[in-house]
Amino acid sequence: MKKQKSFNKQEQNTVYVVPTPIGNLEDITFRALKTLQEVSVIAAEDTRNTKKLLSHFEIATPLISYHEHNKESRGRQLLQRLEKGESIAVVSDAGMPGISDPGYELVQAAIDADYPVVVLPGANAALCALIGSGLPSGEFLFYGFLPRKKKEKEAELERLKHSQATLLLYESPYRVKDTLNMLKAHLGNRQVSVARELTKKFEEYIRGTVEELIAWSKNTELKGEFCLVIEGTTRDSAQENDLWWSSLSIVEHVNYYMDEADLSSKEAIKRVTRDRNMAKRDVYQAYHIDQ
């Protein structure tokens, strides 16, 4: 067991996790600015981006890079600096470090080495998108970015589709259309809110069913960072979703996955096999004979 008193006036040997604005510079807190001024060094995901932030607020604290590709070696160096009595602020390009951004490993290493870790409150895109969506916020599941590979992405959506919690996803503008189509195929026509460019000049929310947002995306040039907020399932709808295919023939069931999820006949047959709990050869024969 480890116990930490965060306000015992320690000024050395401490890691400060400092959220930075996700778009609007006015969202930084006084405490964050004070911390960035007083620490020995700032570990930044991209020193070029953080340098602009520091320059705007006239902060001259030294910067050191800390990102996905150097986190192991740089993490060891930062622990050595803590051992020498230095204090460290860790920041990402935007928002809370450690949330779909570097930071977790350094926090874990500092805790394991018995150094204090102090987390400051601040900007976070997922929570802004959740509250602005109008969807239930009493229980929610933050996932972050879905896998890029199609099969892995489908597998994750299948795993998540029974969750009754509101689902939060981050997504690239280049993959939003594909993700919306996959949501329709795997989760059904649920209520969804798409939030883009949060806190910035072009902040926008688009709320509606998955089908409505698919239609919207076809005629819209998608730019900026996106957060998707997706309605959770209910116990009744979860049971219905399990047997949504009951009125379909095997041929129609296979064709549905080929059309809606853009699967090959081989992959669609595998999916039908799982849905119906049938032997693969039986689905294969039924599909090709009836076809």
C-alpha cells in the first residue's frame, strides 16, 4: 500500500500532470500556469507545440520531449532528474496527459519509485462532448481511438455493443465515415452525437441517429478532431439485438453483413455462424445452395 499527501508543500521530486487547452487558450487554469513556471522541466509530447503555448504566456521553463516513441528511455532520464531533486510537469499536445496521450507510464514509474504525482484538473475533449451530446452521462465508457485495422475494429465494436453505458470515441476526420457505417452494422441505428473542433472557433455538434449522421457525412467535408458519443444499449434492446436476424433467411443474413459491413462472403459466413450458433459448413452449404 502506498499513501500520498499531495499538499505537504513538496516542491521537489514531484511529477505534476498538467492539462493544456484543447483549442481555446483561455481554458488554461491559473494553477496550471503557475506550475509550468515553477517546475524544473516540462516533459512535452511535442516540444514545438508546447513552445508556442509557453511563449504565449511568457513562460521560460526548459522543455524536454516525452512521447510514444521515446517514453521508455526518456522515462528513465526523468526519474533520474527526480532523484536529483528536480520537479517535472508532463503535458500532452492538448488536454489531459495519459488520456489517449503519453503520460501513464511516467506516472506509474514515479509511483513505483515513491515520488509524489500531483494531477491538476483541466480541459478534456471527451467530457465536453459527453455533456454537450445530451445523451445520458450517469454511466459512460471512454474508449478513445478504435483500432485502425478493419477486423480488429469490428471485433471491438462487437465487444462494446452490449454495454449499457454511453460510449465515447475519438476519431480522425479521415475515418469518421467508415466508423459511422461500422456503428450502423454492429450497434444498430442508435442516437449519436458528433462533436468537432471543441472550444475552437468552428466548434460544432451534430446530433441524430447513426443513419442521419451517415447521410450528413456523405455531403460534408470533414475537418478537425472528432469525438463520437454513442447511446448505450438497454437490457431489452440487448436481447433484441442478439436475435435481430431472426426474421432473415441464412442467405439474407449473410448478404446483410456483406452489404452493411462490407465483408467478404467468407467473413460474413463466419459472422452468421457466430450469430446463429451453427456449424460453419452448414451455413456455407445453406448459403451457396439457396443462393
